[in-house]
Amino acid sequence: MIHYLKTQITTICPFRFVKIPCPKVTPKIRFWSIFSLLTSLFFYLVTGTASAQCLTSGLTEDEQLAMTKGLFEDELFSASSESSKCFLEEFKDSAAREEIFFLRAEALRKGGDLQGAIKAYDELKKNFPSSKTYLDNSMLQKGISLALTRNYTASIRTLKLLLLDFPTTKYRDEALYWLGYAASFQAESLRKKNNKDALLFYQESTLHFVKVEPELLNLKQQQERLHLMGRSWWFLKDFTKAEEAWSQYLKNSKSIKPEQALNLKYQLATGFQQEKNYKKAERWFARILTMHPDSKLAVVSAFLRAEMAYAVSVQETKTESLDSKAVSILIKHYKLYLNKNDNKYQALAYYRIGVLQQPHRPNEAIHAFQKYLSTKDKTYAAEVHYRLGYLFFNTKQQQKAIQIFEKYL
């Protein structure tokens, strides 16, 4: 048994030969810190028989309680969980058992043994089913641990039960956050197998997230909430709400990686494209070009931005006969794509330029249509031959017009 000895150090004054008490020195490491280090070392050095008997046997209840708490405070969680286990085995009638049940579960969780922690939280509830001090926090931490170990169904069940049993708990917002988190990842795990069920969980996820008071979450949770809310809304095809959540996430997140930011912007752009909200789609494709000009999605975004701008112009004017100013802007967008030397949409880009230029600049239209034909694309080949023949005729190039009409016919 180790005893805490308190001694006073004295020294001799060289001039008066009397004992003078030296100032008391407070050691930087607490007694239990030193003891816990020795205990932990012993745990690692002993053989397999160590786990069969408690290393703290012989200590009084108060000493073992103090040691267990000290180990936990010193973040020696493995040793603390073993010490708390010994305490529970040795002191069956202790008034501190409820606290130690919780402390053991927390030590296991913080030590990285989430499965062990889940079982320990269950032990607390089994032994103290009416606990007013620890049970709601215990259920919260169990629900979180289940979510982190990807047992989303059990996590959702546990956290819903927490809110049902403790409707006024101070952990309400955190429980709602983790409910949203678990439902979102449950949806993600189901998406490729059963999209209908996945959509139900995405919907459930948003219902939990919107009830949360964001300022009561830590910064990381606030950002993850926005990210997951946006993802759920996107799969639910509510792209406006997805935009609201992801815009805040992109604006406020300190840890978002450029590639993730790029992908979110592209998802919003293509989402609005699906919805035929071409104006918003064009804005998001434009942001990709501005903020990620050298990215892997910049090329396709350049073309789709031009396409969306074209669609907006047609929607607004309700005709494909656009004025010269609108045409000039669109031609600039398509040429930006062509300057990237990509072949995938090259033919269509030349076709669009030809059609746009035909009423205003026939010579530029001829050049664009000839470029289109040089790509060997067949989609609009017949139409382009007809348009070229018409352009050659109107620009008094009759011989070329005859030749092109012969090819058309």
C-alpha cells in the first residue's frame, strides 16, 4: 500500500546556525498521476494472469475511487476502465457505483473501445434504470458510439428513445444532430440497393436537422450539419434547399478541401440543370470556371455554362432569334470551351456558333459550319449542309451553294 507522506524540508542557515523552514515545494505531477503511470506500466508488463485479478485489491473504497477518477482525469483511459471494473466487482454496495458505471463507459469510449463502451452504457441502464444524473448522457453517448460504428438503425432507435424518455434533456440538440447524422448515413448505405427506402431516410434526416439550434453545436458539427442537410435535399431533388445549405457550408467551412467544394458546386449546377432552372445552373457552372479554372470539371463546365446561358436566352425571349448583344455573349462562352481543346462537345459547340451567327454574321457562320463538318459528326450534318447552301447563296457564292446542295440532296 502506498501512503501519501507530507514532510517539511529544512536547511541550516550558514551564519546563524538555526533551522529555517524552506518554502513548500508543490510537485508538478499529482500523486495519482505518478501512481497511475506506475499502474499503467504494470498493466503492460504483467502476464495474462493480470486480467484475472484486480491489481488494486487491498485499497480502501475511498482510495480506489480516488485512483479511478485520477486515472480518468489523467486520460489514462485503459487503466481507468480496468480500475473502475475492479471497483464495481469489489464494492457491491458503494454509493459511488452509479458514477463508476458511467465513468467506466466513458473511459472505454474515450480510449477508443466503442463496442466495449456501448455494452458499458447498457450495464449502467440495467443497474440504474431510473438514473437522473447519468442516464440521458449515457444514452446520448451510446447513440453516438453506435453511429460511429455504423450501426445506424440502433443509433436512431437509441437517440429517439432518449428524446422520448427525457423530453427536456439538455442534450436535445446534440441528440437531434446525431439523429440527422445517423439517418443521413443510413440513407447513403441504402441508396444503391433500395433508393425508395433511402429517400425516406434522407427525408427523416432533414426533419431532425432543421429542429437543431445550430449555435448549440460545436463548429465541426455546425458545418457537418449543413453538408449533410444539403446532401439530403439534393437526393430529394429539392435543389433550392440544397443550395441554401451548401452555400452556407462553402462560405463558412474552414476545413473543406478544394475538390469537395468543386464537386458540391458541380452537383448544384447539374441539379438545377435537371430541374430546368437554367439561370441558376449557369451561375454555378460559371463559379466553377472562375474559382476552379484548372480543375478536372472546368472543361465540361465551360461547355455546359454556354448551353445553360443559351437556354436562358431562349426561355426569356421565347425565340431562338436573339439580338446581336446576346449572341456575342454566347459566342464568347462557346469559344471559351473551344479554347480548352476538348473534343467531346466540339462539334456541338461549332454547330451552336453557326446557328447563332447565321442571322448576324454570315461569314462567321459559314466558318463555324465548316468546322462542324470537319469533326465528322453526323448528328446535324444534313441540317448544316442545308444551312451552308443557304448562306453561300445569300453571300453570292452560287457555285459553292450548288455543290453543298448536291451533297445535301
